[in-house]
Amino acid sequence: MMELCRLLQQKPIKAGIDFVCFDAEDMGTPQWAETEESDSHTWCLGSKFWAEKAREDGYRARYGVLLDMVGGRGSVFPAEKVSLELAQPIVSLIWRLGNQIGYGHYFPLNKEGGYLMDDHVNVNRYARIPCIDIVPYFTDGPSRSCRADAYTTYLQRRTMTINEIQDEIIEEFADFDDWMDRYQLLIDLGSEQPPLDNKYKTEQNLIDGCQSRVWLQADMQDGLVHFQAESDALIVKGIVALLIRVLSDHTPQEILDADLYFIEKIGLREHLSPTRSNGLLAMLKQMKLYALAFKAIGPSPQPSPKWEGGVES
């Protein structure tokens, strides 16, 4: 951090930069401890508290970068997979710039690291700020912090059930009585959604039944269905963000069994125009069709099945 401050003093930039000190292990039970509390729920409490408070206070940032043990000799920084899932455009930007200025040996393109649970997950999840983890992988294999293995399972499975996520959304919308404010919240949620890679903006990924254009990409990763989507309409983009937040990164069966009661509880359906309401139903149907297809395919990674008129092609 001191070196960053020194460089910024030498070459000032016209942007605000906030430094926040986290430690994933804060309050964490060591992985080696022989106790039932040795799990992910005891870790990263500092970043979780900060991220929740930041969102409550209206703190906004374009993006965040977690520098994780970056000073080791021989370090190489493949793109960490959670960062790719939650903030892929920021990863692409930094890795591309690193190569442009001659540091490609540190930031290899088209090479991925592993999944690592660290404070960037809470910043993404609770503060809704795109945040990535720059973490070293050494030439003889990945760096092994004591927390890495304990968090991999947590990260791949996530800790919140579909109903817990729905209840969280209901609480967020309960803070606003006026539906103009709720519309603004939808727009804000949509603007925070990572953009969909252009390679997924295909005719096959367009959802039929939506007045606005909505592209939906689905992939199976480690037994979980991962959704990405984008729309060219502000409010629809917010609806898409909510659906992805609720249904993404769950098993096909969990998605198929999901009762999405949050839609009624926050009054979303009754405050949408008929065309947008039909679009919402079309998005839900498509996501469940993907889950049904992935359930039939099985747990191994597969490209997205394509659907036309509800029939797999």
C-alpha cells in the first residue's frame, strides 16, 4: 500500500481512490483448528460488515481491486475464477493493460487460476461493487494460504439458499414505499450488472416474448447453473439482475423447485406493464428450461443448450 501511495504521489491521477484494509482471516477459525466452527461462516467478517454498511450509506465506486499477497518473488497472476464470474470486464481491463505496458509475464492472458474466497466476494455480493482479486500463482503451483481449501467448496456452492436471497431482496425493497424509488432501485441494480460479453449476444440467446432485447447465457459449472444476461432497456436490465441474483449458481434441481415469491412480495408483477410482465415470465421460463436441460445432461461442464420454442435443438 505504501508503494502505491508513493507512485500515486509521483504520478497523480484525476480520480478518487479509497484504500480499505481487510484481512480474510479476521475473526476466522483457522482451517487446522479441531472445532466444529472451522468453516467459512467465521471468515471475512470485516469485509462483510464494511460492504453492508457501504451499501446502506449509499457509497458508490466504479470497481475495486483486492491485492492479495502480490509482492512474492516469482509470482504470476492468472485470472482468479470468482473475479471472472463476478467482475469479468475489470479482469479483462487490468490484464490487457498489464500486457500493453510490458508486464504480460505477470498477467498471462487466456490463463485462469482457481476459485478463491476472499474479501472481494463480500464487496461484490453486499456492496454491489465489481471487485476482483489479484492473487499469485507461483511457477511450482498455486500459492497455498491456509484459507484457500476451506473456501473453495464454500465458493462453488455459495452459502445463501434461493429463499435466503429472495428474503434479502424483499428487505431491500421494503426500504422504499414509493414505487418511483423502487424503479430507481431496479435501474441501479441493472447498472451494476456486469455487461455480457459480445460473443454471447447472439440470436440464439435472445429471449422470445420480451419487448426489449434480452440475451441470456447459461453454463454448467461444478454442478451449478451460472447465468449471465443483459438487456438494452434500463428497468428490464434491473429485472434481469434480480433473476440472476436469485437463480444463478444453484443446482438445476434447486432452480426447478424454486418458488419465486419475491416477485409478488415486492409488488413487481403488479407494477409492470403487460408487455414487461410477459417478458418477466418469458425470462423465468427460459431459465427453468436451461435448468431442465442441464439436469438431463448431468453435472459435467457443457456448453449452453439452445432452445427454440421450448424445444431443445
